[in-house]
Amino acid sequence: MIDQGLVDIQKAIPGILVELKYSTTDNFIGKDVYGDLNRAYLQPEMVKRLANASAHLKKSNPGYSLLIYDAARPNSVQYDLWNALDNLNIPARSKTQYVADPRIGSNHNFGCAIDLTIADEKGTPLDMGTNFDFFGPLAYPRSEQEMLSKGKLSQKQISNRQILRKVMNQAGFKTNTTEWWHFDGMSKTQARARYGMIK
């Protein structure tokens, strides 16, 4: 990662928390697909933005910290995630709603996307209404009001998500419409033009 010009987030941003979900078994595949990769990396420009998001959070909610679940991801792992959707009986036409086609690549594969949440003073993740990597409308930012009206999400859960979105949007990251935890630093076209794919 360092050889490809990426930056170790924990070294660059004091107080940020990292728990790479794909280097644990606590993910939708149920196995560690990262092996010895247990630190989070991003492109330098993305790290600067993330530092701003962290500063915004500290200012608006002292005691809260950003908690990173995934950052730069090798394209080889993208294939593992893509193929794992078959075991969940996700129809082929719906797969790209949850995992980018590895032949094209995800923004994660260029070091320009991040998955994260917010942790409280004790390091406990805030209640966002679903776990990371939950597949379905409960996780969709675009469906929050509908889920609220159906009693499937609480106002507190949505408010927690809004805290995360606000600090990330202020720092220049774009919200994903189907994953409350995922934020993009630029379009995939821009990422591909500016950076090489992480193999």
C-alpha cells in the first residue's frame, strides 16, 4: 500500500479508530479475506479530507470518534466479495447494488472510498439501525424516512447516521444511497484516471 503512494490513516490522524471488518470474521462472508492486512490506507488527498471529518466530529460531538471498517482494498479481495454474494443467493442483476464488479473495480480498489461509523467515548459503535454490510432497505439512506414511518428505524438511529453524514459531507465525501457506512471521495472515473488500481 505504501509503495503505491497510499497513507496509513492511523499514523496520519490521531485518535481515529480502525477495525477492518474484512480482516476479521465479522463480515458478510464470515471469514478473514485480508490476511495480514490489518491497517487502513487511503490516497493522501482522501486522508486530508478524513482528517477534516474527524476534526468536525470532535468539534460538534466531543468524545465521539470515527471508526473505520474498510478503506483501500486490493482488487483481488474484490473478487472474493463478489463471488461470496452467490452464496447469499443475491441475483446476478442485483450484485452491483452491494459489491462493485471486480473487473471494473470499486472506489475502494483505488483508495478513494471508506466504510466507517462513529464510536462513543467508550469506543462502542453508535446504533445505526443495522450492522455494517447489511443488505437491504434498512441500510439505505434513501429509505430512512420510509423505514422510520414503518417503525423499523428509530429517530435516534437516523440522527446517529446524520451525524456521520454531516461530518463526511462537510469534508467533501459523497453519501452512498444504499449503504449508510460507505462514502466516496470522487467518482470511479476520476479515481481510475488519477490513481492505479490496487492489486
